[in-house]
Amino acid sequence: MDGIYLRYPDGQMMHHGEAEVRRLWRDGLMPDGTIYWQDGMPDWRPVAQWLGDRPAPLEEPAEDTPENVPATYQFLRDPSRLTKFLQRLLFVSIVVACFALVDDLAGFMQLETGKATADQLATDDPVQEALGLLQAGLGIVTGITFLRWVYRAYKNIQGFGAENLKYTPGWAVGYYFMPILGLIRPVQVMNEIWRASENPRDWRHRPSSWLIGSWWALFLVYTVVTQIALQLSIQASTNSEWVFADVLATIGDFVSIPLSIAALRLVTEVFRRQKALVDGMDPGSG
């Protein structure tokens, strides 16, 4: 085994190698009810299930030992740099989407005044083409970075000691590519991340946030609209079909702005909560 995380009944968290854990258990230096977790395990388990019956009980603590030791938390993998990179990508996405929306509206003005047809705008507008390529490349990089961030955020709540989580870091990412389940599971995963990032020890009783539902609703609308617009633009053969495809593309650009804003707020708040836990602060005070 690599590093093993221990959580005592009083909430204290520790991280040791296997040899040190076995020594603590053998010497009776680990309280009854201690649970452990390591990378790859779906959930925390009692140490007794791994190492057998508990040795002689610990001596009674000294009178000046505090009864309630505050929980201490550590990142399994520090997400600070990844979070900052993702925040920058989302901010740039907002700016690019605003430029794309302005270009879309300018194109509609040309259509209304008869200065151009829809197919001319689709094939002869260098600004729109450049913005489209930029959005496509930015979307791929942002999507990959976001999935890496989700994986790391979920792994960290496991390391914080959150018990009875329903998913795993791998599936937290994998559900985005699953038919049917991909419509439901990602938002449920994000709910667990949000709640466990506030209070890992009592995450089931933590409230969710309207921000998560708004982010996911916007994502679904954006995905559907942009996919339909892409298919129509490929198959369009008449001016009215070009116009309809352009309308949907404009709606997609419009929706992408609040979508990126919601994602930016979501990522920022989850990171703030997790960083507060590691720093020994109250995540709910932000």
C-alpha cells in the first residue's frame, strides 16, 4: 500500500505509510473505531477489517487532553494550479463568446438590410470563421481541464474522510460520456462534491445549491442547441435553412456566457471550501 489515511473517532486525520500504521495498531496506539482509506478504495473502512482484532486499548487520555480534537484535512493532490488555469480558461471563454455574439448580431443586421445572405455569411465571414475555430479549440481544452478538476475535487473529498460517497473519481468523469446516465449523474456527482467540500463528516445533511442546477441546465441547453445548429449548418442547402442554423448558433453563443459564468462560480466556490478545510477555517464562512 502507498500512503494510508486514518481518521480517529474524534475526527482527527492522519497520513502514514503501511509500516507505521501496522506499528500503531500493534502497539495499541490507535483508538477503537479508527477507519482508514487509501487511493483506489471506494470508501473508508474500519482498520479492524484490515488488521484484525484491536490490540489492548489505549490508556485513558490525560485530563488536559482536549476531548474534541478538531479535524485536520490534507489535499490528496493540491488543485490550486489546476483551478487557477481552469478559471482563466472560463474567463477567456466568456470574453470570446461575447465577441462571437456581437459578430452574430452584426450578421443578422446584414441579413435584415439585404447586404448579405445567410450562406454568404456562413462561408465568407473571416471573423466568424476565426471565432468559431477559437471557440472549438478553447472548448476542447476547457472541457478536458474541467474533467481533470472534477476528478481531483472528488478524490480530495475522499481524502477528507467523507464516508458513504456513491461514486468514485473515475466515474465522476466517466459519467459525462455515458448515454442516459450522462444526463443525470454528473449533476449528482457535483452535488456530492459541493456538500462534502463544506463538511466531510456530515455532508449528507449539508444543503445543495441553486448554482449547481443552473450550471447543469445551461450545459444541457447549450449542448443540445449547438449540436442541432452544427447538423443543420452541415446539411443546409437553402437560405432559410442557413438562417435557422445561424439563429441556433447565436442562441448557443448567448447561452455559453451564463454557462461559463456559472461554471466559474462553481469551480471557485468548491475550491474555496476545500482550501478552507485544509487551512483549518470554516468553509461556510465565505
